Amino acid sequence: MIYGSGGIVSALAPKGLIDDYRIFVAPVVLGKGKSLFSVDAKISLKLLETMIFRGADMVMLRYLSA
């Protein structure tokens, strides 16, 4: 499990070492920001599950490597 480290994900993802992505989204409009991942090649993902956290105004998106 990797928490909040796009650098580690960017290093492991191109090598196929991550098979389950769980991305938590807490919507905040900032206007500018960094990309979530910085990878050179496209990584195909298949949406497997969504979960809504109503009290926290957040959603979880679960993807599997396709």
C-alpha cells in the first residue's frame, strides 16, 4: 500500500508492479497543481468499484490493471 507518493507509483507502475489502484478523491478546486502520476507510457486501468463516503464528501475509485 502506498500513501500519497506519486514518485513511488511513477517508478513502479511502468514495471507492472501495481495491480490494484485505489484513488481517493476529495474535491477541492485549487486552480493549479501537480499531476497525480507522471509515467511515459499509457497504463490501461479497468474500473472495478466505487464507494461514496458521504460524511467526508469523498469517493474511492478502485481500478485494476487491464
